[in-house]
Amino acid sequence: MSRVRRYWFVMIFIIFIVISFGFDYQVGTGIYNNFVDFAITMVKFVPLVFLLIGLFEVWVDRETIESYLGDQSGALAFLWAILLAETAVGGLYVAFPVAHSLYNKGARLAIIFTYIGAAAVVRVPMTLFEASFLGAKFSLIRILVSMPLVILSSIALERYLQKENYEISSVQKT
């Protein structure tokens, strides 16, 4: 595939931004400003995330993950995954690399899916922010309803993938 075809979306974006500045199109300049703000945030944030994940890779043994979050772990593993996700700062920017690391260290798929779902639903900073605007009662009801659904859907997805003999081919378990 040629480079032009591979990066067509990026080229269209750049052309759109240049035209937007040329014709003072406010929507296009706003999109550019948001893109720059997001890119700066990512440049500040992502290196620290990778550093923390590298430390997690080195400091946490595979045996520890397998015993608490692996195939032989029980229902308590879901609680561990939720507690780990609650402390995550940065949302899914952090959750996906941590999930990858958990997978490499032998965590079962349902636990990984629960971790990702919990990272999207019950992070402490997000929950506190939500409770300050919508009330603690709302936040508690939302968590009590959503977390069992996250766990059930994680188990169902794991069973489906196992039944289909699905393999994650791009990830090498260490």
C-alpha cells in the first residue's frame, strides 16, 4: 500500500486545517486548537504512563498476577480488578496498557475485561467529581448497577471467546 493511501486521513485533516485558517473558518480552527491541546496533554502524560507500566512490569511477578487474577483465581479476582481500576489516574489511556501487561502476566480475560470496564466506570477521581455535581446517591446507584453488569458481560465475553477458540495473536505472553 502506498504512503499516500496509508495516510489519506491525516492529509485530509491537514488540508482541512490549512483551508480553515485561510478562510477563517471557526469550526476548523477550533478543531485545530482542540487537537493541539490534546496533543500537548498526551506528550505530558504518556511518558509517565509508560514509565509506571514499565515499573509494574518489573516489580510485579507473573506468579502474583496468576495467583490473584489468573485462571485459577476465584470471585475475589473481580474485586481486585475493580480496586486496581479505581485507583487508575488517566482513564483508559492508562487502563489499556495496564490490561496488556496483566494479560502478559497471566490474568484471565474476564478479569482484564472487568478491569477495563471498571476503569471506565468507577475511577475515584471521576466518581468524586460526579458525586459533587449529581450527588453521592446517584453515584452509588450508578456504581451498584453498572459494576455487576461489567462483571457479567466480562464473563460472557470470556466464555464466548474461549468457545470460539479466539487467540490474541499480536501479544506475546512472557
